Amino acid sequence: MFLFEVAALGAAATWAIGGLISAKPAAHLGAIGFNCVRMWFVVVFLGIYVFATGTWSTVDSSHASLIFLSGFVGIFMGDTLLFLTLNRMGPRRTAILFSMNAPMSALLGWLFLSEELSFQALVGISFVLVGVILAIAFGKRKDQLHKWEAIRGPVAIGVLFGTLAALSQSVGSIIIRPVMESGADPVAISLMRCTIAAFGLLVLFYLPGRPFRLANPINKEIVALASLSGMLGMGIGMTLILYALSGGEVGIVSTLSATTPAMMLPVLWWQTKEFPAIGAWIGALLVILGCALIFMS
């Protein structure tokens, strides 16, 4: 009876777990190296599905420039900035920062697509911003010593990377919206966007002087974790959210899929054996409530 809602929650759960799985390989390979390995696995994974189902025919060649730009900004820039944030801020803070793509999308839709921005949506945006600030400023107790709660480098730089990652995701979504409204298959579009990002990441490795080398040698464990992260995030998670949107109400599905920051907290508790600070819980709940107000306005 509630299969679509369960699928949306399942997507949020896979993104939460995928974020934690990404922490080790992203730190080992560096953000660029990890994202490249992960992205090429996702391309293979999605490519098998698209070629097996023949959904290429749903894509109009006249949309090539929009698909390219969306893939470059939303996936190449967005994911790279996301994993730069992960290496600096840890998985919990990264998830909460990335949740700002919801209010950013609402604001961009209002600015560039003439979408209505109600008072309720404005209140929701305020809730998300306050939740993010609380989760970062008061989301850690002094007795929490796990490396996932450590901040590497200036906080401002990590917040900047996370904010830009969320903005890139939002801009990429706005750019690709006309393509999706034309009836193109979402998985085929995702494959094309990820392929653009994968080649962009590969180019970085062959820049003069090789400034983006792997931080450490690659090994089987790291490849397995990077592949699992890609399969959970772009494979299972995306499939679940597409299924949820196929029959569920958009506002409800979007809100349920935005519960990732809150779902990550009990998993962190289980993994680290450290109960998350009250500020982390309050911040995550405010983000969810804010997203609910935005999507249901």
C-alpha cells in the first residue's frame, strides 16, 4: 500500500550508507581519484541497463548541449566538491551541507523558471539553513573522538565546498529539467551525465604536471568500496527514487528522500559506538521539516 513511500525511504537509506562507505576510499585515493574510480563503475553499471533495455531512443539529440552542461556542472563539479567536503568535514556534516540543494533548487526555480515561491517555502528554506548551522556548530561533543567527527583544515573551506557541491547539484537539476520534461528515460540521461563526468575526471589525471594523482596506491579493497558506493548511490538509490516518483506524490517522495542526514545518525552511532550530539539530531530534524515545507508548499 505504501510501496512508493517505502522506496523513497529506501533511497535515503542507501544514500546514507553509501556516504559512510565512501569515507575510507575517498580519504585513501583523494576526492578526484575516488570519484573517478566510482564514476567509471557507475557508467558500466548504468550502461548495461540502458543497452539491455534500449532506452537510448527516448533521448532527443537536440538536447545534447543541455545534457553536457548538466553533467559537467551537476555530476563532475558537484560530486567532486562533495567528496572534497567528505574528506574535510566527515560524512555527517557532508550530508547535512548537501541537503541545502533542496532550498537552492527552490530558489533557482523561482529565479529562472518563474516557479512560485510561497511563504511556506520561505519558512522551509529558513528551517533548512538553521538546521545546517546547528548540525555543524553544535553537532559534536568533546568526548566524540572518532575520525569521522574530525574536521581537517579550516571549517570555512569545508562549508564552502559543501555549499558549492549542493549548488552544483541544484544548477545541474535545473539545466536538465527541460530534457526530463521531454520524456527522456531518466536512466539513459543519468548514464550520459555520468559519462561526461567520468571523462572530465579522467582528463584531470593527464593534465601537465599530473597535479591530481592518486593520494595512495589503489588496491582491491578500495576498488570494492568505491564500486559499492557507486552501486548504492547511483544504482540502487536512483532506481528506488525513480520508482517512488513513478507513482508517489512528488512532495511526499522528495521529503522522504531528504531524510538522509537523519538516517545517517543511527548508522554512525552503530559504527562509531558514539551517540551523536543533540545538536546533530535537532539540525537533521529541522532539515527534514524544512524540506517538507518546501516540497509541499
